[in-house]
Amino acid sequence: MAHFDILNDRSIYPTVVQLQAGDGGTQHAITVVGQLIFDSNCVRALPLALETLHHCCSSDEKKEPFAESFMHIALRKERRQNKKNWKN
């Protein structure tokens, strides 16, 4: 994806996003499905919101904002129609 707007480009297909914090750090990834964020550091899904993205970029020791203008990488695999001779 050349440009990905994490807050507005929603999909039923999981999107793996490597976030970039305000300090340039890219050590954390999340998965976004629809309006939910799945973060391995949390016991339940979180709402997709800017405040949540700031939380995902922070740690217990240091608060870092989400770099709103940039995601390090975002990957989404969308299902396409199978050809007639292909098996699922």
C-alpha cells in the first residue's frame, strides 16, 4: 500500500500494521480488523482511534505519540475470486 490511512481505510480483512512512534521507533505491530485493534500486549480488542494508537506506541516507562502521518508498513491480504479450475 503506497499510502495507508489507518483510521479511515477500514476492511473486514485483517491488516497488519507496523506502527511508527513519534521518536521514529518501529518496534511494535498491531492488527486492524474493521473498527478494532488487536495488540498482543492487551487482553482484549481495542477500539480503532487515535488515542488507542498513541497507547500502542507507548510503554510503561515512556509515553510516545503515534506518528500520524506515517506507518512503517501495512499489509492486507484480500480474498479474490477463485478461478473455476482452482480448489479451495
